[in-house]
Amino acid sequence: MGGRYLLRTFGCQMNEHDSERIAGLLESDGYVRAEEAAQAQVVVFNTCAIRENADNRLYGNLGHLRPFKEANPRLRIVVAGCLAQKDQGQIQERAPWVDVVIGTHALPGLLELLKRAETEGPQMDVREYTEVFPSALPARREVAHHAWVSIAMGCDNRCTFCIVPLVRGPQLSRRIGDVLAEVQDLARRGVVEVTLLGQNVNTYGRDLTVPGSSRRPLFAELLRAVNDIEGIRRIRFTSPHPHDFTPDVIEAMAESERVCEHIHFPMQSGSDRILKAMQRSYRSERYLSWLSRIREAIPGIAVTTDIIVGFPGETEEDFAATLDVVGAGRFDQAFTFQYSPRPGTPAGTMPDQVPKDVVQDRFDRLVALQESISLSRMREMVGRTAEVLVEGVGRKGGVQGRTRTNKVVHLGGDLAPGTFLEARITSAHPHHLVGELVRVTGVAAAGSQREPAAAG
Ligand code: SAM
Ligand code: SF4
């Protein structure tokens, strides 16, 4: 086939990883990347549905593309991902110039749908099951030293605010041997850092059995096995769910030297009443007690979290409980979200939706508190040295990298992505550190890569 493609990605790491698969599929068919829509024969939007502003952005982007399509009727416009799964036929009703709507489970059929669109007109596949784990598709990875590795798709939980189970379906874990084969292959290609992806990594393997036994593989077991793979120097994962968290994961983290000292541990709210309404079946005391156990077992570990403000029925008292837990938890960073009602979710139709101005006010207070905590956490690093893995050019020149604790560090100089170095931290800001090079300690492979299909 061939031609040029432009790919825009919205949303979380799962979507970024799916986009690598979309790019891999297109490139396996001879497409090459375009820099702008005017050069492209295919434009793909890989969408997110988690909050309403993601919907608005997609329809805004489709509006911008309309004149391009009018000027070039052979341009193919594809909407993929969670919003495609959620809005289905509505997308082509609202934007009839869209050629292909492809849901989260239909990705392997992308090339076929594009070919059919040539002769048969607009196509849509939003099936609710998948026969092929997307990781079995070829991937076009942007950087040579880091890779996302999907360990499970979908989610069996029903947090009342969340649209993910509706658009990504139930949990489907990937066989442990296939995950390990992919990581081994990545290591052979020069990847030194992997991030294991799942909506709820603690329930990884619940839907599998270990070959030759009736036992289920566990996430802790997977972590230890990835830790044994030669060449991998940093292992990250996201996200564990506080409800399903187990001590064996802490032990595996503490005992696996390549597992980084960082955990993203989504709290959502500090109010027990709101956690119950969210159907998050842990309470703030249990959450904080996990934090203490994690910090005791892994000294210096950084903890980040997700918090939603303005869930339906949230009172000032509930919000005060969130501020209290944020104060007690002293997170390194928090991703803070204003609650966004999502169609089809129980919370979307709950009474007592909190007025926008109240949500905004609480959000601003939460952000101010967390920024001050983040800054004080960052300041603890000043004067110390830390291992930094260079990721690329910094926004203000020089280079940017990350510590094992996932803190962003800006450094002067010109160092290739994939360089490991020791840096002395000289100053701190709420979201990044500034450092100076002490010495280079190693270099991973350089350049970007396209890989063949991984195992299942
Ligand atoms: N599976 C992860 C977990 O349970 O922690 C969460 C995945 S979700 C893609 C990322 C974050 O988006 C959630 O932790 C939550 O804080 C936020 N989020 C999800 N639905 C939301 C909604 N309707 N409004 C605002 N924030 C939302
Ligand atoms: Fe959504 Fe809850 Fe599943 Fe996370 S665990 S994806 S928040 S339903």
C-alpha cells in the first residue's frame, strides 16, 4: 500500500502503546510518517474517553481536518481508541468525512478496514472482544532505550466514575511466557527500561493458569521474572490498585534490584464516604497503612497518586478529608482531576453533582497544597547525587532524564538518549530538578526502531 501517515495520540500510556502498534501496522504496509496533515494520505486519531474534554478535543480536531479532506478526497481519516469504542456510529454522524472508526479490540484489522474504505466507503469495527492481544502486533517504538509492555488489557473493577471497563472490556491477562519473551527480545535490541502496563496490575494473571498446573501466575512472580532478564536495568509498572495490593508485591519490589523505587498508587479520595460511593473498596486508613509498609520496606521510594475532586455528593467535609490524607501521605506528585461525568457510568447519573465553581475552588486548593508538598519532596534531593537515564532534549535546551524514583532532571550539555549518568542535584522545582553531570556511567542503544510482531 504505502503513503504517508500522521498519528495523534490522546490519553494514557496504554494509548501511547497502542499508537506504537498502529504505527507499526502502517509501516509494515509501507507507510512512512508525515510531519503534518497536508503531507498525509492517512491521519489517525488514537483517542481517549476518560474525561469529557477528551471528547471535545477530538471533535475539534476533526473539524480542523475537514478542509483537508475537501481539498484531497483520497485522504483517509481514522478514529481509533476509547472514544471510537464509546461513540461508535455517532462519530461518522457528526463528522461524515471520517473514513474508519476502529475500537480498542479491532486494532489488528486496521489495514483491512483502510483497504475496504478505498472501494466501499466509510468503515466501522467496534467489536467487543479480541482474538489477538495487541502486543502480538508489530510496534514502532519512538525511543530505543525504553518500552511499554502490556501485561493485561481491560479491567474487572467497576469504579463508579470510570468508563474504562465499558470501552476496554474485562481484564485479559497476557501469558507470562509471552510477556517475558517480549522483554527478552527488547533487551536484545538495546532496551534498558520497561514499564509494565495494566489497569490493575495486582490482579494480573487472575484469568490465567501457570502452564502444567492449576495455579494462577501472580504479579509479584512476573516482577521477579522480569528482574532476571539480562540487559534490563529499570523496571516500572502502572498501576497497582490499593484494594488488591498484597505484601508479596512489596517484597518483590524490595528484593528486585532492577525494579525502580517508585510506585504510582491511585488514591482517588481521602474521604471514606466518597471512596465507598466510588466503589473503591479500601478506606483511607488502609491506604495510608499500605504507604507506611511500602516506605518502610523500600527506603527513599517515591509515591505518586491520582485524585479526583468533585465526585458527586462530595461535601466540604469530604474534601477536607482528602486534604488531610494528602498532607499525611506526602506524595512526591499527584495527578489531580476534576470529576467529569461519563455516559454509561453509575456516577454520571448520581444526584448531587457538584457545581463547577465549587469543584474549581477545591481543585485549586488541592493543587496548591500538593505543589508545596512536591516542592519540599524535591528539595530533599538537593545536594545529593542520583542515577539519571537521559530521555532526550530538555525543553529549555540541554537534556532531560529521570531518576529511578521517576523525578525529571534537567542537565546542561549534549548527551544521547539512553545515557546513564550520575548527577549532582543543584536545585528543585515542584515538577523537576536541576542537576550537573558528575560522570557518565553507561550508554544504551541509540536511535528509534521498528520491531517485528512479539509473541501473543
Ligand atoms: N486503573 C487505574 C486505577 O484504578 O488507578 C486508573 C486508570 S484511569 C485511565 C487514570 C485516572 O483517571 C484515574 O485514576 C482517575 O483518577 C482518573 N479518572 C478516571 N475517570 C475519571 C472521571 N470520570 N473524571 C475525572 N477523573 C477520572
Ligand atoms: Fe477504572 Fe477503576 Fe478499572 Fe482503574 S480500576 S480502570 S479506575 S474501573
